[in-house]
Amino acid sequence: MKINSDIPLAKIEQLFHNLDQNLGQHQFLRLQFKLNGYKEKKCQDQVIIETNLIDGQHSQTAILTGRAADLIKYHQNEQFINVNSMIIQLIKWKLVYLEKQQNYTVVIYEFQYIASLDGEHECTQFNVNQNLSSQRKPKLQIRRNATTNNNTNNQSYATSSIKKVKIENSSFMKDSFFIDDNLLNISVLDNPANNKQQIQFKDYQQQQLAQQELTKISAMYPSMKKWVLEGRVIFKSEQMDFRCKKTETISRYFRILILDCEQELIVGLFYEKALSKFFPVLQQGKVYTFKNGQIVQDKANGTKKITFNEYSIISESQNFAIPSSPQLNFSTLQEIETLQHNSIVDVVAVIQEIKQGSDSFKSFIVCDQTTRLSVKLWGAQYANLNLQKGEIMVFKGLKFQNINFKSLNSDYQTMIIQNHDLNEVKQLKSWLAGKNIDTIMRPNPDNSTIDLQQLDEFVIKLLNEGKTQQTSYKYIFGYIIEIQEYNNMYPSCPNIRCKSKMEEIPSRKTYRCKKCFVESDQPKYSFFLRVTIMDEFTNIKAIIFDEIAVKLLGITADQLKSMNPEDQRNIFLSKAFQQKKMKLQIQFQDYNGQIQPKYNVQEIIDIDYKALSSQAFEMFDELDNLLNLSLVL
């Protein structure tokens, strides 16, 4: 009896894909099944739950353990969801063979609850031998190739033993020996009869690669077809999740950094099938030859990436001359502030302040002998990174961004290098000796705080000098005397790296982000406050974005949106006419042919009047001493 559901279920036979290769190996293929049955047991103080996966026609025994067992108990005991009605999506699992029972079982470590589907369904137990017999016959398009002779090694390869083919699936007939015509790939049955052919092919493959001219990273370009890259894997990430923009599905990938003989770097990305094939094979520190992948290049900063697929050719190389560490070109933080947006830089800096992060990024402030900058390391792999204030960090390949404020951000090519023998590290450590990490490089309020009249003079000076392309920062004292009560928030993209405004789609009653293609019917709102700031001289118009606005108002945009207009107005009035110290970002924009300044509030600080009065007394004492000294002289 088939299940009638709007949610497509996978076929049980998909669990047994590439059975010989995948048996006992962790799998991350996302497959959806309905559950049937619940039997809780304990195995060495660990709770396991026996159940069945069904697809409407067949069933397959399964065991839930670890996080999967905890989650199924939570849905049943706290959410009161009937296990027999649950449709789940497998996230992390493996297929094992139980010798005692002489059957296959799916061990589930992680899953996602999709929906509920009531009703009983009569299914037969899946029989591997019967249901997979037809799939073991490969579909092959055979192309004959002339005999290849190698006079150097006095070896020949007959066309009867080598057949060039295009492989359409991954199951092969007995005693077959295949070489992909386009990709120079091999798949051989693992049995003693083929050992000789395997050795012959490896020699043949090495000879073919040796005859091809190696491509340097500096010579690679987007959509380049024929290339062979030799390089060392100097970094290999863990498996990570990513969200597909078009389908909104979550898949997994990992990345590597490849270093060639010229100490040039390129990023390698492996998604889904390529991940399953190459993640267990590639090892950090080893040298490989790479072939057949799609090359792309970032137009903003020129960095290159290779996206590999399951048909890519990667083989270990014995070229020990490839360097083991990349070349580092350090810039000071002050030099970085003058660079173009999206520039890639190498940095040595000390952590001065660690900010509150999330599950998707790590945020902190670093400084060196010149200035300080904010750093954000994006991705779950950095979220649990154990950082300490005062720790000296060496970064390779951070991206400098300068849109709303200046910051350094991680990218695909970013590395954290553990090398404290570098001269730059020793110099910074020597400079830090005896200094208070909490106070160095922080702005001095006496020198950096200006009034709005001085701000106006500073802006006019920049205009006269033609410095309208640069971004400047100044601290001011002022009162926020007005907060615009309308058009002060917008539906924002849930992607924390985007936060762009989402556009409403009335036909579907949803909102969509043009950049990330994310769609939501209940988006979160972010602040975009237009304010007027005044001091004793004049006033200016400025913008306060979400993070600073939440600190100012004490509530989120969603909370404010849920209030009635009168309560909203009271919130705004309660925050008006309070003197604050504010950090302004100064940029210039073209308004109908006129260059005008635009002010963004980057930071709002409560004023310490006691500290201000102490500074004033110190200034008066110094003036008094100077006056007395002048009288004596």
C-alpha cells in the first residue's frame, strides 16, 4: 500500500547505494522516511531505540542512538507526537550488517523531524538480494581505443584489458577494468585477480600525468578546461553545513587550501558526492595532483576557488619540494584601513576584547602598534574556538570590508597560523610588554571627542581636499532630540551575514531577499532609525542601525512592532534628550549632483560624569601651574 503524502519519501533501496563501499561508513545523504515502531533499550548505559523506516512499499529495521534517540524521546514525551506518524529526514547515519541476526540495520545518529502522517501501512521487509539484483548491472557506453605502447618501461596495454568508457553508475561487472575516456579515472573490483591490472594502471596514470604540463595557480583562470595542479594540502576543514539558495535545502561540504610550488594558494571545495568520495582520502600536509574541477574567481579581490565533483581526479604525489607553509605578507591595521573594500590581507594582532558571538560566528577586537579593528570569523567551525584576551593571533587571508564600518572577516581562504617564532609576533609581544591590554589603542576622549561645529569644519576640510572616497570616524558628545516614528524598521534577511531588506511578494504572502534568495512568511524586523543629534552649537541628521538601536531603546524591532503607536511614541520620548557619547562614521554620497556627508552612529556610550569632572580638574590644575610658572618667569 503506497503512502499518499505531499512530502516525497525516499526509496529504501537508496540506503544500499554503493553497498560494498559505504557499508559501515558514516553517510550524510539526506533521505526521508516514515517511522513505524518504538522499542526502547539500554546498551552499555546508552539508550537505543529500535524502529522501522518505511517508504510505503518496503520497511527496513533501524536503530536510533545518541542525539537521535534523545530527539525522538523529546518529540514523543514533551511534544506528544506519535512516533508511528513521524516523517523524518536522515542527517547522519550508517548501514551495518549484524552477523548474529544476519541482516542489515540502519544506525541513525542525527535526523530532522519533517511532518506527521497518520495511518497504518502494510509494507514488506526489504530484501537486499532480490531488490538490488537489477541494479548491479552497469550501464556503459564503451569506446574502443588504440593499443598504448610505452617504450620506456617496455610495457604494453592491450585493448582487450583496457576499455575506455563513460561510467553512468558505480556498480561494475566482474573482472572488468575501466578508464574514463575524459577523466582518466579508474574503478576496479577489489579482488586478487585484478591486482596486476591495478599496478599497471597506476603506472599508466602516473606516466600520463607526468607527460602533462603542470599548471600553476597563478596561471589558472575561470572555466579553464584542461589543467593539472600539483600542490600540498596545508589545511583541511571539518564537514560543515551549507544552505542551497535555490532549493533551501541544507547539505554538507568541506574545504581545503592547496599550496603550489610558487607558494600561491587556492581554495578547494567539495560538496555532497565529492565530500563522500574525497573526505576520507585527503590528508592535511600531503602533496596531491588535482585534475578536473570548476575554477571560479572572485571579481572583487581576485581570489580563486576550485569546486571538485565526484569525477575529479586526485592522486597522491611524491613531490616533497612543495613548500609546507604559505608566504605571509603582513600589513598593519592602520595600513589595512586605507585599502579597498574586499581586499585580502595577512595580520598579526593581539585580542583586546571578545564580543558576544553566536552559533554561526566569533566576534572580537584586535589591535597592534598602530590601531585596532573588529574581526568576525564566520561559520560553525569558529563558534567554539577558545580565544583568550591578550592572545596574539596570526591570520592568513582575512577579508577587509568597509561598507557600514571597517572590519576584518573570514573567508574560504582564511587560516589561523600557529607560529609564534615569526619576527612580527616577537615584535608585537615586545611592544605589549608592561602595557595594559584594556587601555592601549583605545581612543582618548580628550583628544578625539569634538563638538558638532568642529565636525562641520572637519567635513568641509575633507571636501576641499577631495577626500570624499574615504571613510572617517569621530567621537562626539550630543543629545538625541528626535527619533523618526515612521519607516524606522524593515523586514531583514535571516542570513546573519546579509541582513538586507526583504521585499514583499503579495501573491505568495511572503518576503524574499534578492541577494540570498531566502524566502519567509514571518521575517524578523531590524531597526533603521533616523535621528537628530544636537549640541550647544548645531544639529545633524544621522542613522542608527539595528544592533546599536537595540542597545539604545532596550527592545528589539519585533517587540516595538507589536506595541500600539502610543506605547511606541513613549519609548522614543523616554530615550530623547539624554546626553551620550557617540562614535560617528562619516561617509560622502552624491545627492542629485551634490556631494553631502552621511553620518552613521557606530557606538553609543553612557557618559561617566565623574571621570569627566576629574579630567576637567586635572586640566584646570595644569593651567594653574602654567599660569604660576609664567608669573615666576
